[in-house]
Amino acid sequence: MKSRARGPAAWPRCSEPAASAPPPRPLLGLLEEAADYLVLHRDFGACLETCQRGCAMLRAGDPEDSEDLKCFLCVVGIQALAEMDRWREVLSWLLQYYQVPEHLPPQILELCILLYSKVKEPQAILEVASNWLRNPANQDLPEYGAIFELHLFRVLLPLHCWTDAEDIAGLCAEEEQRRAAAQAIYSARQQQEENLEETKEPDLKKEDQGGIVCRKLLALWKLLRWLLEYAVDHLLSLPLKKTFLIALILCLLVVRFDPACPSSLPFFYKLAHVFYRIRGTIFSPCYQLTYNS
């Protein structure tokens, strides 16, 4: 025999209102069936369909004593949508049965805030929750303080909505809650400013390091250019024969010519013979006597 959930009493939510009268038996059976689909069978599509059928029956009959049952059906439906990764449809699905967002029960709004905070999309519930808290009809509810704290820490502060947080904090009836909210807002703003300063400091250090590297490279380039100009001017001031001799010596030093292997580099081998002949001519005694006379 298929087991059944215990109905509305099985939901352990401290903020749920007590039903003033038992709901109609067929609708209670739909809630139990939806809970079975959700918990036992893990058939989330059938669970959502059952919740929709129950909410449609409530909307058609509109019994005054079945608001709690509609709330429970919507809670089960939200969980089914979340399990199917269709959390983006939650608000539009709820507005089929609660035409005005400010009329959402606090239990449903609490679940929505937790859901969108968990999926890292708190901005999706920002406007709905803020309008709900600003509605004078909701400010007398016993769950108002809990909804405000949840909205403050899960939505407003993560989104850095400082002005909205301060405005809504001013609507709280309890002085202690207002002071705690103001302290939380101040701490969150200080933390944000510190984080911004920490992110700016590495950027400034990188800019300083980049400027130092550029200055060093510019100084090195100026030094190399000065050395090159000095070398060119010095070479141009030398006689042609000495310049040609220096060029040959540099060529041999750079290439590391090996005269023991003339077959490997014939061109440089011939060039070496030319160098030897020039050296013999320049430093021979006859050339020196002729040059001195």
C-alpha cells in the first residue's frame, strides 16, 4: 500500500499559520499525493501537475478557509520546479495564483528568497521582496521581522543596495532590529570600500613597476646608441688600411675561423691568405723604409 504524507502538519515550518478550519478532503488528498510524488517517487513533473490541479480547484471554488492549503500546494510546487532546475519560472508560476506580489504569504516569500540566494540570483527577487516589505498591510504580520532580516542579508547586502536597505530598515517596528540592521549595513559598506582599495593597490604597483621597466629600457637604449655612435665616429677617424685590418680581425674573431680545415670554409680560407699578405706588406722592412722616406 502506498504510504501517504501527513499533510500540512508534516511541514516543519515555525512560521506557518494554523488553519482556522480543516480544508476540504479532496484538496487535502491532492496535497498528500503531491507530497508523495515529491518525496517518495521523485516524480517532479507529476508533483507540479498535481499542485497546479489543486490550486486550480481552489481558485475556482475560492473557499475562504483554504488559504493555508493553497500555500502548502505552492510550497510543494516551488520545490518541484527547483528540483527540475526550472527555478526561473517560480515567480511567474506563483503569480498565476497570487496576482499581486505583495499578497504572497510570508512562507512562500521566505522560500523564494532562499531559493534565489542559493542559485546566486538574488536580483530576481529584489523588487518583489522590497515591495512586499514596503506594503503597510504586511508590516503588522509577525513574520515581518524574519522576512526583513532574510531579505537584508541574502539580497540587499550582497547586491550592495545600501539605500534600499536603509529605507526598509526604517520601517521596522523594533528599535533593536533597526540598530542591528544599521550596523550590518555600515559594516558591509566598509568591507566593500576596503575590498576596492585592495584591488586598486596592486594596479598602482603594477603601473609603478611598468614605469620603472620602461625607464630602464629607455636608459639602456640611450647607452647603446651612444656606444654605437662613438664606435662609428672612432672607426671613421682611423685610416682606411687600419679600418680594413680591424674589420678582418673582428670577422675572424666572430666567425672563429679554423685555418686547419680549409676545405670547410674555402671563402674564409682565401680571405685569411689575403689578410696574411696585407700584413706582410704593411709590416715588411722595405715597405717601412719606403713609407718613412
